[in-house]
Amino acid sequence: MIPFALVAFPSLIVIINPVMVTSVFITLTSNATPQAKRAIIRKTTIIAFIVLLVFAVSGTLIFKFFSITIGAFQIAGGIVLFSVAMGMLHATPSRTRQTPEEMDEAMNRDDIAVVPLAIPMVSGPGAITTVIVLSGEARAIPNMAILFLAIVVAMVIVFVMLRNAARIQKYLGPSGLNITTRLMGLVLAAIAVQFVIRGVESVLPELAAVMRAAPRL
């Protein structure tokens, strides 16, 4: 349980990247009233929590439905997370989270809580991939409980940071936000590589069995 928790909590928090979410929130709500901002924050965190919870519960079903092994998904998920990490290291949002066109459209939306904040900024492809991989690794009720708790903790952190977005912007400033994002990107890159390593370790025995079973020329 402890090794699983040491992976689940930091990986989910880092991939969501509350710092970058807060930066986007500040941009999109610059003209909103305090009451409207509070409503957006509540709706964003609730919807993102539901999305991640659904994929955490249905992760194993997805594997079975598409006949995907956990090792294959770990490798693919690690590659996706690594691309997100590269964007974070350059302090720019990855296109897997949100494209510039989507950002421009969001600036003109009346309700930005669902799109783009909840989806894809908080519960984007990276976060969904992470919870699916972790749910596939859980294999036991205690570990699934840890995964659910990690989702709750991540949403609480997002909620608290969005509620204090103005203070965070004041104390960190643009440079501080960029530095924090780069540090989180470095951590995420390491986690992504670890996912790939686990996937390769899982797939190698299967490949060896196939090679042994293959007829020799």
C-alpha cells in the first residue's frame, strides 16, 4: 500500500498541475465578480472529481473491453505524460491539455467551469491516463481506496489554490509560477519514465513467451 500511495499521490497532483490551472483561471476570470469566481471554482472541482472517479472505477473494464494489457497502457501512458512534462518544463501548456484555439474560444464563453477548466485543464488526457494506469495497478480494495483518496486530495488542492488565486499571483508572480511549473514538469517526466519502465518490465515476459512459442526457421 505504501509504495502505491507514494506513486499515486504525487503523480496525480503533478499531472493536474494546480499551478498552471490557477494561472489559466486567473486569465479567464479577470473580469468576473467574486461570486461568479466562487461558483466557477465549485463547479470545476466537482465535475473534474466526477470525471476522474469514473475513469478510476472503469479503468479495468476499459482494459478488458479493448483487450489491452496494463503493460501496454503503462508504456503509452508514460509517453503521453512525458509529452505533457516537456510542455511544463518549457512553462507552456501542452496541446494535449488545451490548444490555443480552445483558449481563445474559452475567453468568450459564459460558462468556463466545464470547458476548459474542468475538462481538459484539471481532468485532461494526462490525468485520465494516470488514474486508469493506477487503477490497473491497484488490483486490491485498499489500493483503490488510496487512489480515490488521492483524487480527493488533488481536488482539494485545486479548490484551495483557485480560491486563493489572487494571493498566489501576488506572491509568486509570473516568474514564480513558471519556476514552479518547470519543477513539477521535471517530477512528472521522472514519473512518466517510471511508468514506461514498469510497462516494459510487464511486457517483456509476454514477448519472451511469444518468442519461445514461435516456430524456428
